[in-house]
Amino acid sequence: MTPQIRNRKGFTLIELLTVIAIIGILAAVLFPGVQGVMRSAKKNSALNKVRSIGQGYMNWAQGTKNIATGAFTPGQTRTTTLEGYAAILADGASLDSGELWFLDSDPAADAIAQLPKNVITRNGATFTVNALFTTALSQGKSGWDVYTPTSRSVVGQVQVPLAWSRGLQADGTWPQAGATFADSVWGPEGGHICYGDGHVSWVSDTKADGPNAFTQTNGQPTANWLQSASVPTTAAKCTQ
């Protein structure tokens, strides 16, 4: 009698467990690298956004205009809020992308239901702030800090801040990452700073980085952005 030969189909349990173990090892080795690449890409995206904000301000100001402190009214250049600041640049510098002001790497952005495409809505010669932009600011936080009043001499200044990653403290460090005004986007790792000449630097500690961060009128480095040359002594960060 001819013995029956059975075709072997599938894998044994040991083979399956071996494959799963190999996949697990590869994932453990590759995942941190993938996370690092993704974080680097998000930092580059943030850098491009704040550079656009800085260049938009420079193109609008050209050393003859500035944003003063006061109640915001469409068509005027006074504000104490980030919403008004963004609207002034959207109107005057055609910097009307609402997404520039929010970062997908920011824990504060997780609560935003819908990112706004635009900052303002035009109606003929007038405009209003886009309701979605207002809602996004109320649900989350912008990734950037800006201030008023700005000086007319800020344009072209290499070490005068225009905008920077949210949360920078007076001692030159960034706090933990989180969703509140006092929290930062990247945590103690650091943040981006856009200067009056349009260049952007990644800074971990403005005190330790010294001349690469802020400089006072006497030429000495300072950790506090508010003490930087050409920043008015009355300046304050815009509220969100």
C-alpha cells in the first residue's frame, strides 16, 4: 500500500513566535529613529512657519511702520492680542494663512477641532477676523509668542526678537511642554526664535547661548527678550 504524502501548509507555532519576536526586535530598534525623523520634520515645518511670520512683518513694516499697543480695530495697527496681531499682518502683509499660527507638534493644538485656513474674511474694502481663527485660539493656543508695541527700528536687527516658540521664560529657558499659556511646545529642549532680519535660530537656553540669543543696548548678552536692544521697555507679550 502506497503511503499518503500530506502537503505541509502554514507555519508551526514556533515559527510564528520566532517571526513575531523578530518583528518586535526590529520595531524596537527602528521606532526611536522614526520618531526622531518625524520630530525633526515637525521642527523644520515650525521653522518655516515662524520665518514666514517674520518676513511678513519685515515686508509690511520696512522700518516705517510698527504695531502699537491698544484696542484692535480692523484697518488699524494697534493690538494687545495675538488675534489682532495676526489680523494686522494678514491685512497689511497678505499673511493670511491661519495655519501659520498653530503647530501640529504642539500639545495645545490637540484640542482644536478645525484649523483655520485664513486669519481674516474680506468684505469689499473691509475685513473681519475669521470666526474659525478666533475659535481655534479659544480652544487651543498659538505655537508663537509675539509682543507689542514693536519698534520701527526692529527691521534688519540681527538680535532683536520678532516671534518665538511659546513659553520662553525670563531666565532664558523653556518650561515643560503642555497646553497652557505657561507651557511650551518642545519642552526644555528649546524653541525657535525669529529675529528682526528674518533669520531663525533654534535656541535651547538664551542665557547659555549668550550673543546668539539677545543682546542689550550696551552690547552685553541677556537671557530676557524684553531687555533686548530695540524692544520697547513697555513691550508685553500679546494675549491669546
